[in-house]
Amino acid sequence: MRKHLLSGLLLVLTLFVGAVRADAPAASGNGVAFSLIKTGHVHAQAGLVYSGGSLFQKIEINHVAVLVQHPHGSFLFDSGLGRNIEAQYKEDMPWWARPSFYYEPPVTPARDQLDQAGIAVPRIILSHSHWDHASGLVDFPEAEVWITAEERDWDRHPGFPRAFPSQVTPASIRWHTYELEDKPYFGFPRSLDLFGDGSAVLVPLPGHTPGAVGLLLTVASGKQYLFCGDTVWSAQALKEARPKSLLASLIADNDREQTQQAIELLHKLMIQHPGLVVVPAHDAALQDTLGYFPQWVR
Ligand SMILES: [Zn+2]
């Protein structure tokens, strides 16, 4: 029994490693599409994933990289579990966290899936630097890795629950630190319009980690998706503005109060923009409806 409880907790933590709907301001989504590259998964009790969830219901937790296609360049939002996850996990996941934070085989790294399809990715943008988001960085030595200055600064002393040293210290990673601009956008105080056309805009979501960001994407059809990283692990939680379970939040959220403020902002946006789809990074049930690489959402 105790072992089951522990493994439930660990599953929640797995989430730590750690997607939805809304209408953002008018933006040109001309030619923009995305595809969810599923690199791995795990299962966890809903009650651990979000406050108020059932402890008797097991839900699937995904580890994905989001491939975004834009006429002026493709990029990945997060890298998912990479080719070296086994060694990284062995080296840097502390024993006490392993029951809560783990992954289930098989792992299908983004790099392998992209190579097979002949797709090159010149840039990776991190939502934040937790282990299940940064694992694949070393698989893309030619790519520029974008991270906010706050997040990079936070990673100066890596180690769980922060980033894994094995994932963020290799000299082969081409880091590019950046700052969001003081341009309010879509209810957020700051933003960064990646292509200058409003189709892909980074917005601040601090709390889970200090420099976490979300990606507001307008695809070719005009539909809008807000990838919110690990602010919540479940879209269901967001509907009710519920935080992660207390235990999960205590371990995974760097600033619980700030995380809740981010959750409430996302909750408000979902009400204001009923067409907006907010996509938590780990919500397999929601992501199943969007399909996986090589399927595209346009
Ligand atoms: Zn995280």
C-alpha cells in the first residue's frame, strides 16, 4: 500500500517534469502549422496531477516536443525525452524522487522522428528547463536553444528539481538567452513576437519555474493554441483553475502563489476566448485529440 502511494506520488512528480482553446488578438496564421512529437509517456493518478482529481483514476501523461512550421522558419517548443534519457535519469534523478518522477518505455526521441522524416530544426525554444523538457537538447547540437535570461540564471546551480546538469551543461548546446519585451499582449504584461506577424508569440508564465514561458500560436485556419508548459498538467484543472495536488506543487512548483496567478490568468483567458485551446505540456487526453507527428494541425 505504502509502495503504491509512493509510486503515485512519484508519478505526480513525473508530471513535474513537466496543453487547450482561446481567441487571441487578430493575427496572421498564414502558413503556420504544428505537430506534436510524442517522445514518451507515463501514467499517474488524477488526484496527484491536479487538486480535486480522483485517486482512483489513472491518466496518461505525455512527454512531447511541439514542432512549429512557419514560412520564415521551423522550431521546436521543448525537446521532450531525448536519446540519452536513460543515462541522464540515472545520473541526475535523485533516488527519493524516482518513485514520483519517471517515464515508461518506449522512448521515441524527437531527433529520431525528425531525421526519419528529413526535417531539420534550426531552433528550440524551451518552455522551461525541467528534465522532461530539456532532455533532447543535446540531440540537436546545430540548433540554437532559446531560454529566458531568468530561466538560464536559475539553472546556474542545476540539480533536481531544477534542470539536470547532464542536460544543460554540455558545451555542445548553443544557448541563446533572451528577454520578453515590455509589450502587453493577450492579457500578458510582456511578450515576444517571434516573426513579427503575431502568429507565434511567447508570453510569460512564471511560477512553476522563474523564467517559464507559454507559446500562443495562430495556425493557418485562424484557430489559436496556447501551449502553457507545466503551469498545469491537465486542461481539466484549468477549467476550474485548480492547482496541482499539494504534494506535486510543493515539489514541482518553484513559487506556488505565482503559479496560481498564472493558472487564474489562463482560466480567465479561456472564458474570454472560448475558441482558444490551452494545451498543457503533459495532457495526453487533450493531445490525443490533436494527433501526433507526422499529423499536422493547420
Ligand atoms: Zn516542469
